Amino acid sequence: MTHELETFFQPKIIAVVGASKDTRKIGHEALKNILISDYECEIFPINPKDKEILGLKCYKKVTDVPEKIDLVLISVPAVIVAQILRDCAQKKVKNVIIISSGFSEVGNHDLEAELVSIIKKSNMRVLGPNVMGYKNASIGLDASFAYGNPRKGNVALISQSGALGIGMIYLANNEFMGVSKIIGVGNKIDIDDDDLIDYFAQDTETKVVGLYIEAVKDGRAFMNSIKNCNKPVLVVKAGRSKAGARATASHTGSMAGSDKIYTAAIKQAGGIRCRDLVELFDMAKALAGQPPAQGNNIGIVTNGGGIGIMLTDACEEAGLNVPKLSPKTYKKIDKIIPDLVRPNNPVDLSADAGFFRYELATSALLEDPNIDGVIVASVHGGYARPEEFIGAILKMIRERKLHKEYKKPIIATWVGGREYEDLVLDLKAAGVPIYPSAWRTARSMLALYLEGKRIKKEKQKKKGNQYYFMDK
């Protein structure tokens, strides 16, 4: 069944109200972004003062456009947005993005209420106001005023903050994390987080959903959307402190609500709450490219005792378990490591560990049925060559079809300088999550465990429902 937002994200005919020849205007940027998108559609600039903009015939009003419009972008002063929205309703436009700001976020609640009233009397779906728009990397459409495009991938990002949404594009690109779609929601007078989560749940291009929110308008609908989503949902909820809650009210006109209630609700619904965007991206990278962990028993491979201890502490604090090696794995490891080191978990390969020691030790842990996920760490200690650490992981990923063979996640961490930073790009480009911090590594493995737990719970629920209907 086609979702009602399908034409919103894949419009064939788009109009830009407030399109301008002035390169300083947001309407100019929005029109230009659509024009240069790698996406075929018809585009209609709307401006009563011009006959042509960027080589396109310009129309005075939306109602003058001869075609049926799928999506309208509005970038005009707040005081005339209501009239434009009425024109859209008259034209029977399906979807609208109100880029314009100047509504409840600055105290103009009556202006915003007028927009809500118009929407309720129509069949339109409206995003905003006070938004950047969206970028659909899956099909190459840029329906926003913001500069820059994300890499194509399988993580959908929703942001209540336009500036943060734009920042997410560059953060994702820097981390080699591909995005399916990124969208700003602003004041959320119609299209809300729950609508988008429902859409991304059935979007074949999306594997992970990440949100930055300041408040939700319908808590029950928000929880149900996460609960019904068959994909991991990561949530950064801002406004945790009293001062943060005040800032939230002045930013998007939202009331933050009880932070403890949000934490409990997100957990109960099956989502994962992240402390900031860095953690959201850390977890998203792991979830997008790794299989979920079937349990919380983690094996650690390292060439330095110190980083191994820090990883163990971080894993235990995060709710993961670092168990002793099984007798069988103990024997395998004992054959690999130097005589001066005793087999343990973390597995300390010693400072001169090279390609084969890393590969064999990691394989031994992956083959152990008592280990659910593996963290591979490397410290640039002077003896080891970083290329061999990177090469061992890449070999297992590319040649041994790691995920199909073992169905266990593997993530990495490192401690070193510029030589490592250059090599780390190879792992990121191959989709292997690698982090410069023990805590970030452990939290990302926790996300993989929580996703495995969610999937198990969902399967048990479906199995229970089957028995219920059989009894009936």
C-alpha cells in the first residue's frame, strides 16, 4: 500500500512561491536547488513581479499554473503565507513546505493558528513552517534552500532544527555515512515526527531512522510510530535541563515536557535515546552496516592492555558483558599470542601484533557461540603497523563474507595520530564503524544489542499472536 507521503517525497510537478532573481533570497536558493537536482520534474516559479526566473516561465499565483501541482515550496514573509496556503487549497495542491519563519517560534501564535485552520479544511499535507525543506538523496531531489548534498545511503534523518539538519548533512558526509532522506520539521503544524517515522518504516531505501526533537505534539502517536516501526529508531531529545527547556520554547515555540517521561516513553516504544548527535551518528553507522547482536556478550581484541581495560569498563557500564573465554576459544587464542601473554578477554595480542594475529584472534571470537559481537582495537604503540590492523578487518569483511558467515557485528576503535586517521577512512568507506573512543565504541555496540533484543521481542510477539489466532 502506497503511503500518503509518497508524492511529497517524489513529486513530479513542483512550484516555488517566492522564487526570486535575487541570489540573496531563500526563494532563489530553493528554486536553484531543485533545478540542479539529479531528478526529473516540472518546475514552476511563482512571483508576481517577474516573467522569467533562471530560464523558467514565472507565474503570478499558484492558481495560474496550468498543471496539477504535487508540491509547493513557500518562501515569503509570514504575513502573506496564509493567503498563499489558501491559493494552494483552491488549486488542490497535495503537499506544501512552508520555509517561511515568523510564527509561534517568535510568539506569533495567531498567524500559525490561521494556517492550521486552512489545513484542516483542505486535503493538503503541510511541512513547517520555519523549515529548511528536505533532501531526498535516494532519488537525487533537493527540495530545500540549504547548500550541500548528503551521500546516498540508508539512514533517514529528521530534525526539528533547520540549522542542525543542515549540519547533519556535513557530519554524515564526514563520517562516510550515507543518507536516504533528511528533513526539517520546524513548528510541526501538520506533518509530524510520527508521520515521518511511519513513512520511513515502509521506505525501502531506509534502514535506520534518526531524530533530533525538542518536543512532540502527540505523545501517543509518537510512541506508536516507534513501536510499529520495524527498523531501529534513534532519538536525540533536547531540552533535558530547565535552561534547555527555556531555549526550546524560544527556538520552535515548543514546550519541552518532562525529560524522564520522554526517556521512559522512548525506551518503552522500542527506540534508543541518544545523548547528542555524535552518539546518534555513531549508533546509526553501526546499525546501518552491521547485523544486530543476538546477546550482550562481547569479545575484545586489542594490541594494548590499557585500551582493552577501558573498553571492558565502558562495555560493562553500558550494560554489556565481557565474559571469560570458553576452553575451546582459550586454546585457539593460546596458539596465536606470544608466550609472555596469557589468553583472556580482552584478548591482548601484544604491541607488535600484525595482520595474521588480528585476523586469527578476531575469527576465534566470532566462531565462539558464547560471543555475540566483537570489538577490535588498535593502539599506535610504535611496534604495530596500522595498515595491518585495518587490512585484517577489511579482509574479513570483503573476503570471508563476515556477516553471512557469522551473523555477528564487528566494530573497531583506535588510538593514534594522523597516520591512523588517514587509514581509518578506508574502514569508514567500507562501512565498518570505527571510533576514537572506548565509550563511543561501547555505546555503539549497545545499540546493536538493543536492536537484536527489539527484533527478538517482535518475533516473540508475532509468534504469540499466531498461537492466539490458532486457539481462536
